[in-house]
Amino acid sequence: MSDATTGSDARALLRRANAEPLDPVAAGRATARQVLLGPDDGMPNFALRRFVMGEGGGMPRHTNTVEHEQYVLRGRALISVGDEVHDVGADDALYIPAGVPHSYEVVEAPFEFICVVPNGPDRIRLLDE
């Protein structure tokens, strides 16, 4: 059996986004997550995820033990990172360092973005408002 990601038998992997489920995010409001590529697919370094937040959607202030690189596909949201608030929309890219408190408030739904995170243990900690 050839490995999709390493060695001389390395091969590409095509994933159709509409074939993957959008799973509700328990801590979020009107928020769902879709894993497009990840460790279960043999990805050695990163997971590629899509988030979709509806009207009134968002995520409370929280921290993660891994960094996030995000690219906004559509919609608009206020994203707090540390003490700064960023008004982000389509074609914006955002870096959220590991361990830094952040939150999301949808301004224009649907708010949809791609999020890349390193594979490895990630602990999410909700913070008291």
C-alpha cells in the first residue's frame, strides 16, 4: 500500500468538500466545522479545516494549544485576538498564535473561512467572560 504523503510512492489526495460532513461546534453558536484533510487522511503535518458560521454565530473567548492560520472565504466577522479586534472579510488572512485568547462574532453571515492547524494535540480552553 502506498503512502499518500511520503516516500517514493507519494501521491496526491483529492477531497470533495461537499462529500465531507459539517459538524456542529459544541462551544460555538451557529457554528460548524468540516475537516477537509487531516491526520485521518495520512496528512503528516497539518489539518485543513473549513468553518461556517451562520446568522448570530460565533465562538466565545478561548485559547488553543496550537497556532491557527486562517483565510476568509466569505462573510464578515469581528475576531478578537489578545487585546485587538480585527474586522475581517473575504480574502483576509489572519494568524492566531498558540495560547492567545481569541473569539469570533459574525457581522455578515454566512461567515466562512479555511483554518490550517498543525497536527498534534490541541487543547481548547474556554475563558470566563
